[in-house]
Amino acid sequence: MPLSAREEGRIQVSIEPDMPWWQKLLMALKVWRPPHRTKHHDVKNMPRPEPPPVTGAYGNEVVSKPQRRVPQRKDATP
């Protein structure tokens, strides 16, 4: 069964149980809201992965002849 957005941690619960009483009071009075933070914010701040080592004559680029979507008569048949 797939998890809901709240269970995955992408959506903050309206009043979190781990908040101090004064933050709950400010939220109830609609004076303050906790910062909206999703998994996107965590992933965005992660360090970038190391690039793979360069291999082959043209680096990591795959060099191939462009193929037509519809073969033409003058094309060589494989």
C-alpha cells in the first residue's frame, strides 16, 4: 500500500507533537508557521556525486551514426 505524502514526510503536520507549547500557541493564533521543508530541500543541499572516470577514445560520450526514424532506399540495409 503506498504511503501518503504526510507519512513520507513531505507534508508537515499542522501542529507537530515535538514542538514546544509556545510554538503550538503561535500556530493556533495563526501568528507563526514553521518553515515549509520538503525532501526536495534536503536533496538540493546534498553534495553533488563524483563524476565517473573518463574512459574510451571520446571520453564518456557515446559516438554513433545518427539513424533515421524511417529508413530511406539509399540507406544500407543491415
